[in-house]
Amino acid sequence: MSDDAHEGFANTLRAAVFGVQDGIVSTFGLVMGVAGARISPEAVLIAGVAGMVSGALSMGAGEYVSVRFQRELLEARGVRPRRAADPVRAALANAGLFVLGGAVPLLPFVLLTDLAAVASSSVLSVGSLFLAGALLTRLTGADPLRSGLRMLVVGGGAGVLGFLVGSLLGVTVA
């Protein structure tokens, strides 16, 4: 693979990693917040699916705009990168993997209810974050445990915080 091909692959992979991590984290935080407010399981699913779809569209659009901006900025400054990132590929990778990641915390709420759904979603989400971080090291050669823990810690707090905020607001609103 040429250096140009490596750069293109790395950019698409960067967008995909960002998408899957953000899909898990933001959907996990959202569904835990709604579940923490003790709102119906149907509302958890509706909020989760709506958040996942709108998040994927937002992330994909943001990826496209930011990559286009980067290209235009470099061109305006007379810099010609060896291979400009493809904004469409980056956007599709980001949005597609956002949906895949977002499905992880939602799946238990399709199959289970109440504490079983919350616990299963938590285990699947933190496990997926760790696994994603650890698997990335197959491409980088970094320590899988360290990379997995980094992804877990960075992302896992969103679910806890979402649940706490939902619990507090659910009591306040009720």
C-alpha cells in the first residue's frame, strides 16, 4: 500500500473510530439518563433511537464539513497535502459506525426492561468500549490493555453521569 493509500485509510479509520466511540458513549449516556428518570421502557427506546439517528447525521455532517474545511484551509494557504482526505468517505465511516456503536447500549432495552436492561446495557457498553480500544492496537502495536482502558474510562463515565442526571431530574420533575 502506498503512503497516499495509507493516509486515506488512516483518515477513514480515524473517522470510524470517532463514530463508534461517540455512538456508544452518547447513546449510552442518553438511554441511561432516560432510564435513570424512571420513564417507560418505550420512552427509553424512542429517545435512544432518535438520539442515535440524529447523532449519526450530525456526526456525519460534521465530519464532512470539517474535512472540507481542512482541505480548503490548506489550499488557501498554498499547502498541497500528498493526499487530501475524502470528506464523503470520512462522513460515511463516521455516521455508519456511530449507528453501529449506538445500537450497543440500545439492544438490551429492546429485549429487557427495568434493572435488567440498565445492567445489560452498562455491561455491553463498557465492554464494547474496552474491546474497541483493545482491538485498535492490532493496527498500532500499542498495549491492548492500556488502549482498552483508555477508551473505557473516557467513554464509560457518560453512562454513569447520564443515569445520575436522569435520576436527579426524574425526581425533580415528578
